[in-house]
Amino acid sequence: MAWKLRMARTSPEPMPTMNPTDPLTHNRVILCHFDDYSHALLFPRWEHGMLWPRPLPEGAEPVPAPAVVPDGHAAAAAMASLVAATGLNPDELRAVGDFQAWYQSPGGELLRVHLLQFTTPDAPKPAIEALGARFMALSQLRGTDMKELLLLRQAFGLFGHG
């Protein structure tokens, strides 16, 4: 199989707690897999929603991207933190640089949402299922939080679907 877990996981772990030094405190990640042959775009659906490691804070609103990416919001740091938390193989992920999504929490915290794409020929379903999620197409995600659906539609547009 093309996917590999760097660390064995036998059951889903609880959602990580907030750590102010962890890049994922100020960032969220959408994972996706695009199949070049079938043009299927799939997203992992976690128990709490579409964003890793947790949803956006209640009341967070979209804001324009800053002119300069502030410290703590780099895609590489968010990806490294996701890899450390999940055991996913970093050689099978790439940041989709054209994806830009920024939010501000009611308390003024700036949050960036990153889009990371699996580069494997097939979606790494066993690896994602081992983490407690399941790959789903956008059409299967009715009822998902509207902010998350809008982010997925934005990602969908980057792969020639929008």
C-alpha cells in the first residue's frame, strides 16, 4: 500500500488539548485526496467536523489574508504538528499554497486554515480510519457546519471543479 503510518495507532485518540506553543493552536488543517484518474476529491470527516485538530472557535469570522504571514501560521509548522500528532507520513502530504483562509475569533485571535493534500495514488483510507475519520466526497457532507462547507467548496474549486 502507498500510505504508511509512522507510528502505530490502534484506536482513535481524544481530540488534542490546546497548547499555546503548538502551531495547531492558531491553525486548522483540511486534509484531502485528489485522484488524478477519476478526478474524485475526498476529505476526511472527523467526529468533530472537517478541520484538524478541532473546529473553528464559535463566532470566528473570515478575514482577509494578512500581507505577511505572522509567526506561528506557516504551513510547514502546521503540517509538522499534524504529522507529529497523527503519525501520517510527511512524504505523502503537500501544502496547497493557493488555498488561503483566515479567520478571527471573537477574542481577536488570528487563525489560518491550511489545505494539505495526500500525494498518494489512492486515498490512504486505512490510515485515516485508524485516526477515527472517514474519507467522504463533498456531496456526502450535507449537514456539515456551513463555515466548513464553504472552506471545502473553496478547496474543491482549486482542483478544477469550481
